[in-house]
Amino acid sequence: MSYKQTKIWSVDNSFESEENLRLLREAALWIKKGEVIAFPTETVYGLGANALEEEAVKKIFEAKGRPSDNPLIVHIAETHQLKELVADIPTVAEQLMKHFWPGALTLIFKKKQVVAPSVTAGLETVAVRMPDHDVARALLKEAGVPVAAPSANLSGKPSPTTAQHVYHDLVGRIRGIVDGGKTGVGLESTVLDCSKPVPVLYRPGGVTKEEIEAVIGPIEVDPALLAADQTPASPGMKYKHYSPVGTVYLVQDTAKIPDLVSRAKKDGKRVGVLTTVENEGKYEADVVVACGSRMKLATVASELYQSLRRFDDDEVEVIFAEMFPYEGLGIAIMNRLEKAAAGEIR
Ligand code: TXA
Ligand code: MG
């Protein structure tokens, strides 16, 4: 499928204005008509289609070049929509929804048959979340249907945190983009399987394991998140992901970076360093990107994908990246960096 024009609907901060609503209605109409449009959420931009219509959902996979065995998350605006989609709502899920919805927590349930088969890639479960973003929820309400939406990047590329990223990846491949500015969290939602007797964490994300456990007690973690030789329970986690064009190396001992940089430069490479504001001045690479502050990991999460894309813009060939502590949001940040990286230097 290709489109002569990928329309952009720019909504501003006074999102309840008549003009914004008119724009969102127009975008929502395309969803109702079975087309695919991108929209902002609090995590990353999503690529949405009517989750109840198989033909519409297939267009998402086509536009992204997404493997068909990788299921999508269904987005809803109101809790009552959940009952249409899922066969059972366990008590733990109810507790989590009360605490974290709307928000960056995706819950997996046993599905009902109304959900289009491609959404779940043939699985008997469906992933659902309610985004914490005014524009997203206004759009979902206007569309009046549950909306299946993966991140709005080409498969394998860093997820988009601005409408410009979406445009870069998908222009001509989708009907339109709702531009609601930069997203906040910057990393995708946490994915938790509630269809199991004890909930299992499949993907670390915007809501941390500690925060979840504070509400429902101990949960399990998919062993594949801890050991590289295991097959992940969540199909999307097995793919290499989030990668810039250049080769990324994670460097544990940052004191080694200046030397790594000069050696790569001697080899004739264009070299980048991914660091934070604290260490920005320490490196003399071709491109040094300060991604937030170590003192506030939320700022690192928020800027991570745009930072990775910066290296592509500057045609960097080798990227040395500082690492982050494996705790709190650091777990999600390191999960994405590990997927972006070709290896680690100690
Ligand atoms: O923050 C987010 O979650 C963003 C925004 C747009 O909402 N969406 C997003 O979607 O990151 P996507 O498609 O990039 O990632 C969905 C993840 C994949 O790893 C997929 O395999 C997993 O959720 N998933 C979806 N349904 C599943 C299911 N029934 N069982 C196991 N994993 C599932
Ligand atoms: Mg994605």
C-alpha cells in the first residue's frame, strides 16, 4: 500500500479547542474507514487501526514491515471497553488498572473472538492498555473502536518520540499522522501477562517492577529477560530492535571510551558517543550526544530514542554508549540499549 500524501494533523496544547477536535475527528474518520494513522501517546507514537477489523490491522504490519508473528497492543479510552475484548479480568488486573491506568502499563488477558486475528498473531491472549495522553484518548473516543497500535517506526528502528520521526520512517506508507508534539516517557509501556496464575513481566517499560509489586506483591519475570539463550514469551522481544544504522557498543568502564574513540577514528570511522550531561565534555568524538542526566533516569528514558536517531542523521558508523544502573527505570533503558547494541566492552 502506498499513499500519495501522508496527511499531518497538528494539534496544539489547548487540545479541547474546536479546531483540535475537528482535526481529531478527521483523523478518527480514517480509522473508522479501516485506514492506518499514527498518533502520540505518553510513551511513544503508535500506529493505529481498528482492532476489530482484520483488513485494517493487516495494513499496520505492511506499513511497518513487521513480522506477522508479533502481536499488537490494543488501546482503549475507557475501562468499559475492556469487557468487549477480554474473556476474563483477574483481580490483580483490576488492582493494577486502578493504580496505573491511564498509563504505561500493558496488561495481557485471555481474549474474546471479536479481536481481529492478526492483532494477537494467533495467540489466545490479547494485550491492552489505556494511554495517559489527552490527544490519544480524544482520538480513541472519536474513533469509537478499540485501536491496535504498535510503535510507529519501521520494524527494527528506534521507536518514534516525535511526529517527525514517524514521518521519516513511514511517509507514503500510512494515511496520516496526528502531531501532538514530543512524547513524555520516551520508552514503551511495561508488558505484564495477567492471564497467568502469577503475573509475568515480559517487557520492562515506563512502569517499573518495583511499582507493580508495591500494588500486587511479587510477580515473575520472563527468564528470557535475564538470559540471552531463552526464547521470550513475548514474541516482539526476540527481535533485534531499536537500532541505529551505526554499530553500537555498550561500554561498562567509561574511562576506556576516549581510547576506543581514538582507535576507531584511526580506522577511518565516523565515531559517536552516547553519554549524559554529566560526562558530555569528556569525549572528542565526531558526534557526542548527551541523553538526559544520570541523576534523573526519566530524562534519559525520555531522550533515548531521539538520541539514537541523531547518530543516523549524522551518519555515524560506530557508537560507544555509556551504561546505566540495572534498577528502576534503568532496567528498561538497559533492555533497549542491549537490543540496540552489537556487544559490550568491559
Ligand atoms: O508504549 C507502548 O507500548 C507503545 C505505544 C504505542 O502504546 N506500543 C508498543 O507496541 O510498544 P509494540 O508493538 O512496539 O510492542 C508490543 C509488545 C511486543 O513485544 C509484543 O510481542 C508484545 O507487546 N505483545 C503484544 N501482545 C502480546 C501477547 N498477547 N502476548 C505476549 N506479548 C504480546
Ligand atoms: Mg515497537
